[in-house]
Amino acid sequence: MCPLTTTSRTRRKVAVTREAKEVDAVIFAMRVADERLPDRLMQELAFGNSSPKQWLPGDLRARTEKELDAIASHGARQQLQVLRRLSAEGNLRKIEGTGWIAIMSGNVEMIWTPTLDGPRQMVDYGLALLLDKSKPWGSRFFRCQLESCRRFFLTAPPKGKGQYRYKYCSAEHQRDADALKVADRVRRFRERRRKS
């Protein structure tokens, strides 16, 4: 997997690579919130093999998990709190970018790539993309309800009509949760029989 970001020694900036798309910033924020991924692995995913020391601030993981949980709840009040924090800190107002124009078959397309100062700004960019109603990411973003998992995930659009899979990140976790519910129902049934 190619790293999401690269560093330039002369500019001291963190730039999203040309291959990276908006979804990569969202996935990066999800990975930062996942405490099962060690800091060293996060740095390798972001910078490749050469990573600066103390790159990932200590409070960033906990704050990102809390804010992603608020976004995944799809509650307007919780999402508004995240939006207020993003607006108050102003990290997103400082985003610079590079752009180029692609001309193909008579069509002109303007392509813009953000240049981000560090992990906080990159995470805030991913959170803003999840909160942006004009983008598809927020409506497809959920947290797995299985207690042993609790990972954030982007669900695939449903085939044809229907709704997104929003409770569990995979069919396997759906089956595990159903098995736990069956065991709990059996236990409660046996307790009621014993009492009567």
C-alpha cells in the first residue's frame, strides 16, 4: 500500500499524494481512532519507512475516536459539536493546495489536492469530509455494534433498493451478534421457567 502522505524536506509540509482521494483522508481519521493500530504503524502508513519522531500527538487518538463516534451516531446535536470544534480551532482555514488542469477529449477538469501541515489538520480534513452533506461519506459512515469489534466503517451502497448495512461492519459480525442474542434469549427463557 502506498503511503497516504509524503514529506518534503524543503517545505516541511505534509501533502496528500496525487493518488489519494477524499476517502483516503476519511480512512486515515478512522485509522488514527483505532487504538489497535500502534503509533509506529500509523506513522509508516502516513510517511512510508522514514517517519519523524513523535509525529502522532497523544490526545489526537482519543479525541478523534470521540468525534468519529459522534459523527457515526448520525445525531444532529452530536455532529454540531464536532463542527463547532472544527470551526473554533480553525485548522481547516489554513489548508493550502496545489491544483492542475486536465484536458481530455475536449473536457477540462480542475483537480485540487490539499497540502496539510500535520496529522491534526489531516484528521480534521477527514472529519469535515464526513460532515459535508454534499459528499457521500457521512451517510455511509457507521460504527460496528458488536462489542468485541466497535470499529468504524464505510458501508458499501446497497444493491438496488434497500438500506445501508449500518449496524455491523461485516456479515460475519452480524452472525456473531445474532448468536450472542440467541444465547441471551435462551438464558432469560430458562430463568423465567425456573422462577415459575
